[in-house]
Amino acid sequence: MATKKGSVKNRQAPNPNVSGFNAPPTGQMANAAGKPAKESTGSGTGLLMSVIRTLSASEDLHQREVEKAKLEKAYRECDQRLDKLITVNYDTLTKTIQAYSAISSRIKSARERVKSLKSDLLSCKDLLHCRRDELRKLWLDGMEQKHVLTLLDQIEEVKNVPQQLDIYLKSKHYLHATELITKTVAHLESDLKGVEALSELKMEMFTRKEHLHKVLIEELTEHLYEKSAVTFQVNFVRGGSFRGSAQDGTSPAGSKKHTLLELATMAKQQRASRVHSHSLTLTVPDGTEEENKPVVEDLNEDPEANSEHYMAVLVESLSLLKRTSEAVESIKRCVQVELSKIVQRTTTEVAENAKQRGENITQHNQPKLLVELLELLFERFHCVASAHSCVLGSLQRVAASDIQLYTTNDIWSNIQTVLQVLLGNYLDVRNVTASVQQSSSAFNEALTDIGLYFSRRKTARQRKVPLFRFEMSSHAISMTNYMREQKQEYYGFDGIMKVKETTKDGTFQTEDEKEGEEAPMVCKPSVKNITLIFKPVNSFIRDIEMSMNLPDGRHCTLHEFISDYVKDIFLGHLLDEIETNLHAATKGGDALKSLVDSATQKLVGAPRPLLNSTVIIDHAISDLRQLMMDLPTYADQFLNMICNILQEYKDTCYAIYRGLVQPESEDKRIVSASWLKDEDINQCLRQLPNWVNLQALSKPGKDSKDSAVLETIEDIRERNAKESELLVINLGDKLLQKHEVLCDIPSLKLLANLHESLEWFSSGIRMFAGSLPSSGINMLTTPGGVTLEVPAVENSLLHTLIAQAKEFKELADICLQVLHLELRLHCFFYLLPVAKQSSFHISADSVDPDPNVLKLNKDLTTLEEALSPSLMPHKFKYVFEGLGHLVSFILINSAQYVKRINENGIKKMCRNIFILQQNLTNITMSRETDLDQARNYYELMYKSTDEILNGIVEQGAFFKELEYRNIVHLQQRSSPAYDQRHLAKMLKKLEEIMMEAV
């Protein structure tokens, strides 16, 4: 170890005589030894340069010696540090040196082997160069044999293609079949082109490739129009309806439809860039990672289990066959034909389903089947449109940029075209009047514009001429007649709808082989069918416009068709029908006076018989109210019709009223009607308690007992007295003429019927007005009441309706008041002549009741028989109540008009009062005590004047002073010894007694 260390030390020791350089300072050497190798190299170079500069700048030898001493010292310190490091790292250093030696020897050995190998390769190269031609010949032989084996393998594969292709086609794995047939055709066209033994197979493959193209298009068409809604058809089971099955949420159609609609939405959001791919895989149009995964065809699964994936496979298969453009043209060409077939199949299904339920379409016109048909069609058309969205998404990926694709809006346009033709058949568009046909021609023009793009391009075909036919044979004729009879028996003679293809003019025409195919109509064509189908069709229109992304303010053609039909055809038909019904109900005297039968009265819930015209008008209003709910878009138009009908009927009712109370000119108006035209008299009559009680009893939904004004006997007598005085004051002492009183009993009964009818009618109008939603405040709306599900109507129309209801109620009240007054005027008409024209100074043989009293009794009895079944009990009571007091009041006041009276005359007057009291008691079913007072009044005349005056002093006054004065006057006129001075004395005494009695 000492020797090694010494050798190292001697090897690294500096030579002090070399170049005469001085050693660096000790501090610099120490710093240099302590730094890493890279840093030490840089600092060593700097130190050397510093020493050189110092030596160059020094002027004497001494300074150079000083520098030399410093360098020597630094070298010694460096040697010491190096020895120390070697001592510390001796083992590591030894291993490093040994490893280096081993590596160095291995490198040397490797160089020798490489040199030997290079020499050998050169020798081989020389040898191979010598045998070059022989090796080339062997290589060519090997390539030839390999190609032959490849061709044999291809021939073996091609031989098995028909069997494998049949397996794929049978299981409907068309993507594998397409790939197999395209690959086989490619082989036959290229490598195996010259193999004569495969010529028949080649022809077969070309034929099957063409057939596969047709099969793919047929499968795609079937899934677009039939299989797309196959799970939805499960809901339409025989013996049930779509509406019933759709109400439960467990229907399998829900999930299917949901999937199709989701895919349709995803197709709208796909990227604008098109991905052209002809590989075996296809991606679903969506941005999520899950749906961007390739869709492959699994041979272990049913290919038709997922209709969307199946259609994508069909499109991809057509792309591999390079038939995408033909497929697009085929889809465009057969859209309307297939949609029409859907209509035909669905119609047949609905008809057969109804038949199995035992419903006969011919005998029972059931428009609900039309609603069922449309609901089925709407769902299937939704599925068809969604399926087309999926197919379009696939076509956009595989179609070339020069291929013009169709859009979903084109599909919706064709769906609308087919629906317009279908609805035109069921809404009886062809049989409308000539004024409406103009809108129908405009509709046909619209259909032409819509159908131009997808118009059916029919190619001329050579018709095959049959050698012979069986159609005129006896067997064929009998079978044809039998089938025709069966169809007519079930579907009817005119219930046929022929499905035709679309031509360039927008109409449907069948092909030659389809002529004669017929589909039943589920109900008879009628303009009124729009009422049932408007809401579902309107909902479908909203779906169409949402799917077509139409801008605000624009509508689809189906919306325009329905709007034009309602405005131009249905409303006109409705107005004609209403006008006909109104004419039948209101024109002619008999039509206005006739009453409904008991069954109709019970059906409408009326307590008393109603005018037939009123019920007819109410039915018309009810129909229009139902139309407001069926066609809510036109609620304002229907409400305007209602207001016009009410205005016309109100004028008719006023004409009826005027015809009863004013049969001739204005001056011939009956007294009761004239009084009611006087606002003061009318207001006074309406303030009487009996009228207030009547109004309280007539209010619906309230407790009439609580609402009525409670009256005592004295109150009733006071009220009757007030009414009697009012009538006497207005009538005066003149005798009524016959034309001033309505004596015709049928006319009075008609007034009663008119009152009950108009009050019932007015109540119905008010309830209807209260159920209408309004943009403003509806004063008739009650909390918790039923509100019609229609848009808010115009305030002006609502106010007009409320005002008309009020006018009908006012006319009904006027009719009842006329009856009330007429009975009282009848009393004046018959009783005033009794006092003014009859004689009461008679013999004992002439005490029978007066003829006018007998006429009044008969008149009241007849009126009671006429009005009792025509008026409600409380109204009948209002009409007849108070007549006893009025008769008593008239008879008592009539004493002033009696010229002379004796005891026989008094007896006659009492008999008059008795039979009147008896008759009124039978009518009102209560004793008329007021007539007792009239009888007591006339029985006073049995007494002398002095006895009467003494009775007043002793018992008090039972009558008024004027009534006593009339007795005194009558007694004086009836006395043979008439003395004017005695009369004045008696009157003076009476006045004094009455003043004292008060």
C-alpha cells in the first residue's frame, strides 16, 4: 500500500523546474480540490490564466519566486488531500479499476469476433453471387405456389358463399350478408375473373346482389311504416279501444315511442359535418361516448329486436352495395303510398274491432270510432316520422355530398297531405254548397304544391294480355255478388273509401293491380264530425309545428286546412242549421204557442211547462256552448252567435208580448201594460212586500223562508189596502172597455207560459255567463263554481250576454206583473158596472146574484184552471193573493154609485159578496175575511142612519168616514122623504162622531 501511495504521490508531484512557473496559492488549490470535477476544471483554467497574467506582469525574479512558492505549497496540499481520498475510497477505486480492466478485455474480444464475422460475410456474399440465378428461380417458384394456394382458398370460400348467404338472409343478418356478397363479387371480378368454372356462380352472385338491394329497400320500407310502430299496435287489442289501453301506464308502446322520439330529437342536434364510412360498423348520431360506440351486428341476437339499429344496418348495407341514391329515391317515391296504406290498414283494424264488439257501423253512426282511428293514426305517424329521423341520420353519414336527401319536414308535409284527404272524406267536404267549394279548390291547390316533391312518378308498363278470364263465369259472378253483399251488409252502400296513389295534380290514384281495393269508413261523413276530432287534431298540429320548427306566426298546412274548413264550411253550415231551427221555432203563431211534452219538461228539469220555442233556443245555445268546449279556438265566434240568437229571440218574445197586450194600435194598449210602462207605477208595484217576497222565493240556492219578508195579518191587510188604493187612484171612476182588459184566457195562459219559460231561460243564461272565463272581472262567477275549459272570452261579449239575460228576466217579470194586474182589472171590469148600471131597488123576486158577478166568478175559475198548472205555487199565490181585499174595496167604494137601494137590494149585494167569497176561498184555499167586511158594510144599511151613528159611538168605527158618508148618502137617496137639510145635518153629526172616535 505504501508503494502504491508513493507511486501515486510521485506521479502527481509537480516539477518545480518546469517552465519556471510559480505554484498557485494554497487557498486557491484547496478551493479547487473541494469543488466537483466540472467546476474544478473551469476554476483550474481560470487559476492558470491568473498565474500567467501575474507572471507576465511581474518585473523581478523575487516576485516570481514568491508565486512559485505559493504554487508548490498548493500542490503539496493537493497531494495530501488526494492521498487522503485514496485512502478513504480505496476499495471503491480498486473495484472500478478491476471493472474497467474486464470491460476493456471484453471489448477487445468483441472487436476480434466482429472482424472474423465480417470476413465470413464477405465470403458468403461471394458464394451467393456465384449462385444468383439458381436462387431467383427458386424464389419465383415459391411465389407461384403461394398464389396458387391463395386462389384455391378463395375458390373454396366462394363455393360455400351461397349456403352462408342463405343462412344470413334467413336470419336477416343483412350486414354480414352484404359484406359477404360484396367481398365475393370483388373476388370474382378480380382474382377469380379468369376461372371459367365459376362463371355460373358469378352470374348467381350478381343476381343475388341485385335481389339483395331490393330486399334491403323492402325491409327498410317495412320498418319505416309498419315495424316502427309494432309495439304500439299491441295496445290496440281486439275487443278494446286505444283510449282504454292508453290510460294505464304499463303499456309497452310507451317505451318504444319514447325511444323513437328521443332518437328523432337527437337527429336534429347532430353535427353538420358528415362522416362518410363504408365499413361494417355504424355510429349512432349522438355526442355521448356510449352512443358513439360502433353499432355491430351480433349473429347471436335477433336483428329486428332493435328497430333503430336494424334500420341503421340496412342503410349501411345499402351503402356497401353502392345503392344509397336508389334507396333515397325509393323512399321519396313511396312516402304517400305507404302512408295511405297505414290509413287503410288502421281503418280496417278499427272497423273490425268495432265489429267484434258487436257494433254495426251502418246502423249506429259512431263518430267516436273516428276519434279512435285518428288517435291510432297520430301515434303511428309519430313513429313513422321518428323512424325517418333515424334513417336520415344514417343516410347523412353514408351518402355522398351530391345525393339530395329528403328532410323530416317533407315527411310531415306528406303526413299532412294524407290526413287532409282522410279528413276531407269524413268531414263531407265534397257535398258542401257551391259557395264553399271555392275553399275546397284552394285546398286542392295546396295539396298539389305539397305533393310535388314526393309525387309518384309512374313508369309506363307493358300490360300483359290474359288468354282468358273467369270473371264472367257463374261461379265467379256468384262469389262476387256474395262478397259485395257481405260488405254492404256490414259497411253500408256508401261507406267506402278508396286509397289511391298520389299523382302530379295532388290526387290519389291506384295502380292497375290495386284497382278495386276498398277500405271501410268507420262512421258516416258529416260536417259535425269536426266537433269530436278538433282537439286531437289540434294537438297533433302542435306536435307537427314543433317538429317542423316553424317560426312564430306561421302554421302548417293541416292547421290552415282545419281553420279554413271551420271558418268557410262548418260555421256556414252551423248558421244555416241554426237559422232553420229558429225559423221552425219562432215563425208562425202555433210554433210560438206550443208547449213541450212532459218527457221533455222532465228532461230539462223545468217545474212547469215551457214554450217549445224556448226549449229549442236553449238546445241551440247548449249546442253552441258545447261547441265552445269542442272548438275552443273559436269560442268568441260561438259566443257571438249565441248573443245574436238571444237578441233575435228576445225580439221575438217582445213581439209576442206586444201582440198580447197591444193587439191593435198604441192607443188600444191594455191598461195593465200601460201602467207597467209608467216608471212610477212600476216602481211602486215593485216596492210592495208581495213582490219583494216573490223575488226572495225565486232566488236559486238560497233559503226562501229566511229571505222572505215576514208579514202579519195586519201587514197583509195594509199592503193590500195600499195596492187597492193605488189601483183605484190610477183607474178613477171610469168604466173599463173590453179592449182595455185582456179577457182571452189562452192569451193570459200564454203570458204565464212565457213568464216561466223566460225566467227558466234567463237563469240558464246567467249560469252559462257565470261559467265563462274572462280577461276582466266576471260578476256572475261564484266561488267554487264550474268554469268552462275555453280561452278567456271578450269582455264586450260577456257583458252583452249578461245584459241579455237581464232583459229576459225583466220581460218575464213584466209578464207576471201583467197577470197580477189583469186579475185585478178583471174585478174592476166586472164589478164597477154592478154598482153603476144595476138596480138595487128591487122586489123580492130579483135578489139573485148579478150577472156580472157570475161572469167574474166564472172568469176567475177559468183563470185558476189555466194558471195553476202554468205557474209555480208562490207565483200563483202572488197573482191571486189580495183579490178578496180588492173586491171588498171595490164593492165598498161602489156604494157611492148605487142610485137607490132597499132591503132586497141589500140582500142581492150580500149574495154577490157571498158567492165571490166562496169562489175566492176555493181558489186561494184560505178564507177571504176581507169580504166579510164588505158584507158587514152593506148589512149596516139595514139600520137607520141614527142607529148607524149610535153604533159608531158605542162600538167604534169599523169603516172610514168617507165610507160612512156614502152609506148616509145612499140611505137618503133611497128614502122617499129625501131632505137636503136633514142630509147635511146627518153628515155634520157623522163628522163630529168620527172626530171624537179618532
